Amino acid sequence: MSAIAAAFRPLPIPTSEALRRDPAAQAFLLLRITFTVAPILFGLDKFLNVLTDDWTKYLATPFNDVIPGNAADAMHIVGVVEIVAGLVVLFLPRIGGFVVAAWLAGIIANLLIVGGYGDIALRDFGLMLAALTLARLATASPAREETEHEVSPNLGR
């Protein structure tokens, strides 16, 4: 299988046996859950405004000037992108981790341009590193190895 085809093949959830014996599989699953659920919830909140009453205050004017519509429309577009990013992590964590990391890098740049949100930008930097970690762990996932190399349980593996 080519590297590109392998990257786009869905990655299964690690088996319960792999989760019991492998801390890396545990870390991978925790990060996969986090970067599936969090972007989807944040994306939905761009429409619901439960977490904050005004998402538009976080949008830098230079970005608002190039995004079609007003700031509220821009935040709805952001919400859709975040939901899609969460779904990509769910089905293709090898790619989704990089998608979320790139998105977080954009959010960091935006927050630094707006000013006054350095604390949130620093938090998002940590999340960006965690998303990159997810992408790397996805390439070494025991679940991937088990599905790629159908190993007989009699081989002692």
C-alpha cells in the first residue's frame, strides 16, 4: 500500500488489550478523543454562543476584512471548519492532527494580532503541540500495526 493510501485509510480505535498494555496507545486514544470532541464543541458554539456571548471579539480586523460577510458570518465559517477538523481527527487522526495543529497556529496568529489574548494564545500553543503529538502517535499506533500485519495470536506478539 502506498504511503498516501495508508495516510487516508481510517485508523481504528486501539483494542482493549493494546490499551491495557501500551501507554502510547492510551495517550493516542486520549488525544484522539480530545481533538475530536473539543473542535466539534467549539465549532457548534460558534452558532450557539454558550461558552462566550461574543465570539467576534476574538477575530482580528485584518482577517475579518478578507473573509466574506461580517464578523458573525466569519465566526460561523470558523465553526464549520472546526467541526470538520474534529471529524477528520475522528476518522483520519494521522492527517487530522496536522489539520488541527495548523488551525491552532492560525488561531494563535489571530489572537496575537488582536492583542490582549496572549494567555489564550499560549494555551493554544500547548494544544497545537498536543495535536502534533497526536499525528505522530497515529503513525505508530498499535491499532495500525495490528490491522496492517494480521498477526496470529500464536506468534507471541
